[in-house]
Amino acid sequence: MEVLALFGPIGMPEMLIILAIVILIFGASRLPELGRGIGAGIKNFKSSIKDGQNKDE
């Protein structure tokens, strides 16, 4: 599972380091809340893109 990033591919070790940093910053108890917020933001973004495409037609 390789994801292309600005500085090259991100592998599993890099993803684990990023996850550890996020846990240190936000705390394990706030991770579900943070995930829900990010999910809602992505859903709203996709919805607004769809609405914008429908208005153009």
C-alpha cells in the first residue's frame, strides 16, 4: 500500500509515525471525534462539488 506524496511514496513505517504524532497531539480519546469531523468535512466537500456540477447543467 503505497501512497504518492510530495516527497515520494509513503509506506507503512511513515504512516505509523504520523499516527503516533497525531495521538500525541490530540490524545487517544479525541481520535474518534477527530475522525468524525474529517469525515463530515469530506462529505460536505463532495456534496458541494456535486451541487456545483448540477447547477452548471
